Amino acid sequence: MRRWYGEGPLHFVALSASLAVAGYAGARLLDGDWFAIAVWFVGAAVLHDLLLVPLYGVADRALRRVPGVRRRGLTNTVRVPAALSGLLLLVWFPLILGPDPRYERATALPGGVFLLRWLVISVLLFALSALWRVTRPLRRRRSAADARLTDASSTEG
């Protein structure tokens, strides 16, 4: 199987299950409009592979060319929250761009709250990443102090 598929059988089962769940969710949301489901899946793949992947590469290269970013290790401080925010946007963009009456009918939930929630989550992701970066020296000092204490106690005994 690894020679034919490239990964083990557990990976194949997990991928198949996730595609089945996504297909089921799309079928329920679009209420039997199979053409729209096919267009959505193919469009999402084409959009990702032909537009977003090159955009990721250009943005990452531009980030690494900013003076001091690479030397200070700040790349992942921006890269991780941007990737998570982008993933949320990619998954929920139809509802973020505007509420769909089919969504509101199918779920009985309001659809006009997604843009604000996505923006709040994105701000929180960047804030948490910045906080993690700012507290990094403190965590390193504490870790070094703990290591010295451990070394001192092991040499005494």
C-alpha cells in the first residue's frame, strides 16, 4: 500500500473519512444541489493550488526579507497566526462574505456574525503569538535556572 499510495493504511482511512465527512456536510448544507457541491470542491482545490499556494510563497519570502525578521526568529510569530486565520477564512469565506439564506434556514442560526467573529479570532491569534514571543526570554531564563538547580542537586547527592 505504501508503494501505491505513498503513506500507510491509517493515513488513507483518515483521509477518506475526512473527505466523506466534508462531502456529507456539503451535501446537507447545499441540500442536494450536486452541481454546486462539485463546483465548490473543484473550485476550492483549484483556488488553493493555483492562487493561494503561490501567494503563500510570495508572502513568506517577503516576510523573510524584512530586515531583522529572520535573524530574530520572528517569522513563525507572523506565519502561524496568519496561516490559522487564512485557514479559517478559507473554510468559512462564504459565510464571512455575507450570510446565505440557505444556511440560516438549515441551521436556524444567524449568518451575519461570521465576519466579526473571524476578525476577533484573527486578532486574538496574532495577540497570543506576540505574547508567546515576548515571554520567550522569560521562559528560557526559568528553564536555564531549573537546569542549574537540577545539576546542583544531582552533584550534591
